[in-house]
Amino acid sequence: MVLVAGATLLGACAVNPVTGKRELSLISESQEIQMGKEGAQSVVNTIGLYPDSSLQAYVDRLGQSMASASERPQLPWSFAVVNDATVNAFALPGGSIFVTRGILTYFNSEAELMSVLGHEIGHVTAKHSVSQISKAQIAQLGLGVGMVLTPNLDVVHQVAGSGLQVLFLKFGRDDEAQSDELGFRYMVEAGYDPREATDMFEMLGRLSGGGRLPEWQSTHPDPDNRAAKSAERAAAMTVDPSTLRVGRDDYLRHIDGVVFGANPREGYFDGDRFHHPDLRFRMSFPAGWKLHNLSQAVIGLSSTEDAVLQLRIVQAATPRVAADSFFAQAGVRQESLSSLPINGLSADTRYFTISTQRGVINGLVAHVAHDGNIYQLLGYGGVAAFSRERTALSDAIESFEPETDATVLDVEPARIELVRLPRRMTMTEFHRRYPSSISVEQVALINGVETVDTLASGLLVKRVTGGP
């Protein structure tokens, strides 16, 4: 078997289009493309695209201009903005590349954006995902190559969809360094000033934030000073930087009005209470639980992560029809039933038991009708965990009710707003004269400056207005 497997592996080598060297590849290009398409569809379904067709077309046009001149122009490249506040970007096998709206609000030029797009293109052209997946397959064969570094998806990510697993791949030091070098070359060949990449790396080093996706630092390990390395590459280049494009004002105009930070219209937590202005409901989760607002579900995990409470919309005509469909699943056994309303809303509430290979799961599921939707509120855990959390889960489910607070119903997201400076002023003075709904330190960060820096007359400067 070892000889057969070894012969198979020898026949599974392919030429890397970037290095020109033969390397192990158990995945064909058609499989790579198909895998990427499936992953991209999962991204669209679970995270969603930012609803701005002009911005989407702009990012795609810039990305296509670089990808078409890369070592793999034949791939079905696509570039899109996902509707997530996190500062990140990621590449899927086969050429599907995404940037978050969050990262766009921190860039200050086309060149900064191109540096990140070039980096992600480099992961695809160098077939980093293909290499990782191939190594993982070898590890599963038990040939002693070792386990690839792929984080285990927790229950939150499993709910989001198994198609997102490829999104959470982590690349090693060599892959990241190679992608940095490729991104540098791609952006210079596209006519952009690579010195802007140094500013981008410095910004990422200063930044921390939150969203549905991992932060840049989580998916792009930074073992060395990448900003310094970027500066070294720029200093050594032979191209006259004055001939290269930065594209500051053009870029800023494209992100004028983009939502900054989490969009409260899509639901938000105020402590343990979850509000959803658009869907006009609220509910309280158990105190001290880990809470996640995904695009398709709201999820709470107990502090010990052995009990779960999930809220989502299901397709059904009535709560009872939805409940009957839930209990029609193989292995789900009903323990008790209640048809009492929840806070005046038509509801169907039942306890259940499921026997699995890993043990028995006990749970409580309620289906509630509200404002034209059927909501499924599902709480469950192992026998001991559910027994411990049963009252907390029941209380949380029974807290589901219509939202009536006008301040919640009328809340609007914060957005980027541009100001053309009438004269020179410091960032601190700018913040006093053109106040933002975020701190002066954050305003300085999104503009790529320090609070003590002086801004030139006529400069376009970002501020953030609105928000809860």
C-alpha cells in the first residue's frame, strides 16, 4: 500500500506557475476552481456582499487588471466586497478574492487596496491553498507528512456552513512572504506605488476591531516586520516612483458613505440583549454567554461551550408546520409540547431528545410567528449541560418579543464622510471642527496619520458620522 501510495504521489506532481518547480498537487485545476466557486457561494450566502454595485465594480475592475497579467490569467477571477465590519481580505482556490467593507474604510488610496489584492492574488497564483489541501490529504493517508495547520471550525462556523472551511485556512511564513513579494511585483507592474503597502502594513499593525470574520492578524500570521520588509523592497526598486500611481482622491470618493463598523440595522447586542431594528424584535440571551451575530443566525455559546442557543428564520407557514418539519428529522424524539403564545406571539414549544454516536442531546425548540416570519429558537446540549442550562435557555426563548423602543427602531449605521480641508490644521483640530462619532485616535487611524500630525490644505480627510 505504501508503494502504491508513493507511486500515486510521484504522479501527482505539477509545475508551480510562479516558481516553475514541480511540487505535489493532488487537486487538478478544475477541482481547484470548483472548490473555490463552492466556497465563494458559501461566503455570499452566509456573510453577504456589500450592497453597493458601484463599489463592487470598482474593486473588481482593479483586481482584474492585476490578475489578468499574473501567471494564471486563465482562472475565472472575481473580486468582491463582503458586508462585514472586520478588517480582512481572503483568497479562495481558483481565483475568488474578497475584501471586507471594514478594511476598505481604513485604506487611503488605490495603491493600498492594490497591495492587498496583489497579496491575495499571490496566494492563488502560487497555489498555496492547493498545497495545503494536498498535504492534508496525505496526512489523512497516514504517510507521515504531518498535519496541515487548519483551525478546527467551532459550532459557530459549522452553522455558518462547511463551505467556509477553506476561508479559515492559515498560511505559513513562507507562503505569506512569497505572497508579499508577488503582491509587490504585481502592483508595480500594474503601475502603482508600492510604498503605499508600507503604510497599509503599519495601519494593520495598529488596528484591532471586530466582526463576523477573523481579523487580518488571525489569517495572515506576521512573524516578522512586514512593514519594514515592504519599505526595503520599495527602496530597492529600479522604477522611478514618481511615475507610479497612488490614486488617493479617486479611492476616497469610492468609499464615501460606506458603513463604518457593525451595522446596527442588521442586529446588535446591548449587553446580553439582542435587538434587530429591521426585523423589529428583541430577546435576551443567558448572562455571560459568548454571543455571535451571523448573517443567517444569532448564536450564543455557554461559557464552557457545551450548550448552544440559536435563533434563525425558517421557511414555514405556521409555527406548528415548522415544528412538525423539525421533528420529522431522523432521530429527533419529542418529549413534551406547548402551544402557549410567547409574549402575545403565536408559538409552538417542544422539548426533544436526540441519540447520536457521541451521546444523547437534550434540547428545547420554539417556533414563533412575528411580522410575517417564523423564527426558530433552538437550545440544546449534552444531558448534563442541558440540565444545568435548562432554565436559562427557557427564559431566553420566552424573552423573544416585538421591539417597541423608538430609539432602537430608528437607529442608523455610522458612515464614512469626506471633508475637503479649507486650510492646514492638526488632526486634533480637525476632530474638533468636524466631529466624528468615533474617537480622535480612531479618526487618525482611518486616515493613516497620528493625532499630532498636521494635515495639508485641500486634503480630503475621512470622518465618521452617525451610528447608535
